[in-house]
Amino acid sequence: MIKNKLARKVFGSSFVAAMVVPAIALAEEGTTATLGDNVYIARAIAAGLAMSVSALAAGYAQARIGAAGAGTLAERPEAGMNLIVLQALPEIIVLLGFVIAFMIGTAA
């Protein structure tokens, strides 16, 4: 899916950092893990995944829409307002991902 070597390395390192850094931050010395701790860690990972996957999906969609929109504006300048709306729609995905991450993180 990712063709460029540099892009693969950047994406891979950011993905690993997104998974490893919370685990290091939540690590404690000399304590035993209980079920409540595991649920807290699972919620933190799930909230992080909900936010990061929705942001990556929106970025991918906006890149495709932006490229197509540039070509469309070159041929039909009157389609500018429609393209602005189409460019803003993927941001709803990020907002929904944020809301879901917030709901997961604050669940009782």
C-alpha cells in the first residue's frame, strides 16, 4: 500500500511510537497488574486507535479530494464552492473519531 521507502519508515516508526510510548508511560515498578489496570490500558489503546485511524483515513481522503479538486478547478472554476465542501467532509471523520475516543476514555 505504501510505496515510498521513507514514507514506510515514517509511518512504521510513528505507529510503533504510538503503541510503545503509552505502554512505557503506564509502566510501574514493583506492582502486580490487576484486571482494572488491564482494562484501563486497553481503553487507552482503543481510544488512541480510534483517534489515529480516523485521522489517517481523513488525511488519505483529503489528499485524494485535493488532487482531484485541483484538476477540476483548472477546468471549471465555478465548482470551487463544491470542492470546499467536499474537502471539509473528511474532517467529520476526525471529529467522530475524537468523540468515540472520548467516550471510550471516560466510560465507567
